[in-house]
Amino acid sequence: MEKRSKFSGRLGFVLAAAGSAVGLGNIWRFPYLAAKYGGGVFLLIYIILVVTFGFTIMVAEVALGRKTGKSPIGAFRSLNKKYTFIGVLSSLVAFLILPYYSVIGGWVVKYLVVFVTGGGAQTAGPAADSFFSNFIAQPVEPLFWLFLFLIAAFCVVLKGVKNGIEKASKVLMPILVVLSVIIAIYSMTLPGAGEGIKYFLIPDFSRFSGQTILAALGQMFYSMSLAMGIMITYGSYLKKEDDLEKSVGHIELFDTGIAILAGLMIIPAVFSFSGGDPDALNKGAGLMFVTLPKVFGSMPLGNIAGAVFFLLVLFAALTSAISLMEAVVSTVCDEFNMKRTKAVILVTVLAFVIAIPSSLGYGVWGDFKIFGLQILDQFDFLTNSVLMPIIALLTCIFVAYVIKTKTICQEVKLSSPFHREKLFVVIIRYLAPFFIVAILVSSVLDGLGIVRI
């Protein structure tokens, strides 16, 4: 078996893990939820949840990886064979998300090319809605862009942990932060943007509700790449002497910072465009590929702003896709004793083949629906709304009551004192299971259209 690679140091781990956490969820889901659930009060609750619940589950996953030095299946198996199935489910989630996530990544590549070549106007005029729907309904062109996106991830993962993932993260993450700041400043200086800034940053507790907590908790959960096997995999590449607790704290900071910048990029701009209507922010693809091109079309230098924005989104999507692919590749290498090159080729080919139905689901296979959901949305519902909360719940139970919290705390203390140990123990034993069940129930009800989040 090949010797397991390691990150060169804590910075490489933090940037790679932060790159995984910073993805489309920060950019197209966070601003929508913040606008819907009270702006500033949603943001405040989100930050509190990240430094408590998010911290707890991420520490548990990273420590499991570092302690065992294995990918998810091997990590759970080595600690207790009866619970190997949790690792199997974690690896399955990453394997299912990668294909449909890459379909959306392909859409981002297409829009970046359109704006870079000066064609932004065709996405922003009266025909903006039909431009997007006509594009994704085509059988061949979206597959071409999907292929390009997957090849970009393939090239990085093929080079390994140090020379591929770490090097790419050290380049992409700083650029992503700089682009986010530039677009946020530009957005905040638009006419009428001030109301959007106030709405997003100043808490108004009259807008607080139980749904605000659930929505913020769900967003924190998806945004930080938890319950996908990614943090266990990256933890297995972390050296024993690297400060685990501080590393997780820096990942939290990156993830929250980009989420706030995403809100400042998008909410003021949409407020300016819509005359101050928070309902103008819609969820998912509609925000990214329909509403925002219209906003760019109404701006001075909108074509340049659109090109810079979609470059930012591409980097965010790519860093997440790289981590998803690495989680699957690591598992294949470990479980089948396969060399990295063969594993990366196999995973990339399978991801492309499995992505085809998600892409064609908006066109020639559009009539195939379950619960009214297109094929891509079915994969998203299964992974995000069902499997991920179940895996997180099982992980909490495993850590708290099977191997005991002491096992994780001892692993963290190998590299530093565990300053938030008491918080970790209380949350993973008592609070996290309860709230994760609440996420699971609310997410399923939302996915089935019974309750809207």
C-alpha cells in the first residue's frame, strides 16, 4: 500500500478544509436564507451556531481521521467494526454529491465564459429566465461544461495531497477572498444598497423565530462540509503535532467570513436592483443564474462585475469538488489497495457517468420526477436532507456513547490544550443529537414541500 500523504503543515490543512467548506452553499443558499429569516438576526444566530455546533462536529470528524490515519470506512472500522456502516454512508454521500455538484459547476463555467466573452447582456435582458432554462435543457452543451469542470478537479486530485490539493488551495483560497472583498465593496457602493447592508448586518429581534434557528443550523451544517467524510479524510492527512483545535477555529473563521462576504456581495446588490425587496432573493439556481445576471445587467461595468463574480463562484465550486473527489479517491485507495492514479481516473469516469442523468433531467429526461423533483434535486434531497443529518446523528452517538468523548479529547490534546473541551462534551452528548433530529425532520418536510425553509 502507498504511504499515506500528509499536509506539509497546519496552513495547508486549514486552506484545503476551508476550501471544501466554502462552496456554492455559502454563495447561493446563505444570502437567500439570511434575507428570508430576518437578515441580521439570522447572521448572529448562524455565527453562534458555527462556533458551537459546527466546531463540535468538525473537531469530532477531524480527530477521528487524525487518530486512525484512515478514510471514513477505515476510521470507523478501526475504532469499532460494528459501526463501519457509518463510514460507508459518509463515503456514499461524497460519491453521490460529486456528480450533481459538478453539473452545477459546469453551469458556472458556461456563465463565466459568457461574461468573459462580453455576452453578459443575453443573460440579463428580458429573456434572462429563458436563457438559463434553454441552456440547461440542451442534451450536449451542459455535458461539455460538466466535463471541463470535472477535468479541472481531476488534475488537482491526481497530483496528490501536497502537490495537488494543498498547492491549489494555497492559490485559490487567497484569490477567492480577494475577489469576494472586491465584489462586496462594489455591491455596497451601488445606489440604494445601504438598506440591504443594514438589513443584513443589524439584528432585528422582532424577526426572530424557531424557523430562524433551524434554517441557520441547517445552513451551518451543509456549509461546513460535515457528514460527507471530507473532514475525516483531511484529518487523516493532518500531522499529530499540528494544533487541531486552532485549525478548526481557523476553518470556522474562513467559512463564516466568506458567508458574510457573500451576503454583502449579493443582498445589497439585489436590494439596489429591486428597490429594497428582500423577496427578490430566491433560492438556489434561480439566484445564481437568473436574478444576479439581471442585477449585473443593471450595473455600470456589469459585464466585468459578472465575469469577476462567476470566476469567484467557479473557485468556490472547484475547491469543494476537489474535496469531494478526494474523499472518494482516498476511500477507494484504502479499501481496494488501489494506486492513486487509477483511483482518480475511476472516480472521475464514474462521476461523469452518474452526472449525466442529473444534467439531462432538465431536458430530455425532464418528465422523470419523484415528489415533483427533477433528477438533480432528487440527489440533493437524498444527500442533504436525509443522509447527512442521519450520518451526523450517528457520528455524535458513536463519539459520545461508543468510543466516548475522552477518545476525541485525548487526540485533540496531543497537539495543544483543548480550550473548548467542556463545550464539546456537552454539545456532542446532549444538544447536537436533539438539534440534528430537528434538522432532519425540517429538511425532509421542506424537501417534500410540506414546510418551506
